[in-house]
Amino acid sequence: MTREQALDNVCLYVDDALAERSADDMPDNARLVGWQCGFEPMFVAVWSYLGVRLSDEDAEEIATDILKERAWFAGEEPAPPDYIL
């Protein structure tokens, strides 16, 4: 999956302080962390409010944390993401 394809499936936009943001705030260096949900993937766009590019590990941790807060994993142990772009 390409970054351009993933952008259509971003559902949440957050910075590294777990502050929800709008799509218009997303910088070019945002990481897209995604899980395959049936036929459609779901992505969380994550970036640093300081402007640095997040590592794969940091992006995964932030995206997982925000989804755990929203009980997206339905009480199960969070699955690792299928995509980090």
C-alpha cells in the first residue's frame, strides 16, 4: 500500500502529546500507522509537535495508545499494526 492510498483511510490525527488534531494540521513527515480491518485498512496519522520525524516504534506506540484509550481493540491485547508508512 502506498502513502497516497493510505491517506484516504486515515481516521485519527494525533501529535506525540496525544492531542487530537485535524487533517489540515498534518505535516508532510507524519507517520501513518494502520491496521487491516476486514477489507478496509484504518490508519492513524501521528507526528511530533516539535517537527521531528517519529521512529517506527514511537509512531506505533502513540497510535496504539490512542486506540487503546478509545477501546478500539475491544478489550483484547492490541495487535501490532499491519502498516507503518
